[in-house]
Amino acid sequence: MEYEFRRNSLDGTLFAEFSMEHAILGRFFAERLGNDIEQCHHIIKQIEVIRANKQNDWLMQSHDLALAIDSEQVRVFAIAIDFDEDFDLEDSMNMYDAESEAFCGLEDFETALKSWMEFITKR
């Protein structure tokens, strides 16, 4: 999973760009997490709880995005278009689907999150 974090030097706006199949992760990091280091720590703590087998999974929802974590993978998805798995998108809609939902391994997500935390704490 490839990503790059940037900060607008004029207004401090944060940007997170991920590879195309993980595009929504960039939106989640920049818009949902932003500079909120406490929220990042909370997610890390939930990952630790799941790894310790104290909980099977965890879901965090905002008004438009959700983060679902289990012992193997992470799913970030747009809530407005979270539809049944039986619904097949036309081929022309696959790029839009990639921008509205992404799966990645738990370790990959944790690595990216820790990189984000380091990035936002640098001034």
C-alpha cells in the first residue's frame, strides 16, 4: 500500500494520498482524523484490544465514513453508499467503487496510521 502525506504551507490543510485501490483511506485520514492525535491513539488502542483477543471487531462511524477493524483486516467505506454485497457494479463504476470502499491488512493500516500520527505531530 503506497501513500504520501502533505500539508499546505499556506493554510495548514492536510492531504493524504493513497494508491488508487485505497483512495478512500486518504479521505479518512485527512478529513476524519485530521490533526486529532487522540482519535489516532484511540484507534491504535482498539487494534491492540483486538490483537489481544479481548474483542473480535470494532466499528467507528462518522456522518459519512466508517472504519471497521477485525483481527485480519480493516475496511474504510462511505456510509451513504454502503450497499449489499450482492449488488454488482457495472465495469464503468469500478473506479467510483474504489473511491468509496477499501480493504487492507491490519498491519498495513496500523503502519499507515502510525506514519500519519508522526506526520501530524511534526510542525
